[in-house]
Amino acid sequence: MAAPAERMRMMRARRRARGLREVRLVVPDSRSRAVRRRIAAQVGKLDLRCEDEALRWIEAVSELDSPDLRGNDEAR
């Protein structure tokens, strides 16, 4: 059996051959009390009018709201 590093290299090569690319994300750890406090403070500073406007825009451009696609999995 190949070494772990070699297996990972081979797996990445197979994925690249299929047109896939590995992407790594580093996100805040929501289990951390400090992170939750920081997020709560940021949410508390949001302007609800701006957020409502953003949500209306998202809904207006969302393909999921299109009557042609609603409930029709074959169209997706």
C-alpha cells in the first residue's frame, strides 16, 4: 500500500483529471464562546432596513422563486 502522502497525491490527480479542484475553507469555530459573542455583536449592529433590502434583492433574482422551476426537479 502506498504511503498516505502518495495516496493523497494520487487522489488529487484523479480529481484534477475529472475537472475538480480542492478548495479549503477556514471558518470561525461556532463552538467557541468568543466567536459566538463576536458574531452576536456584529449581528446587533446590522441595519434591518439594509438587510431587508438585500433579502428582497436575493428573492427577486433567485431561480428558486421562478414559477417555471418551482416543484419541477427535472428543470434544474
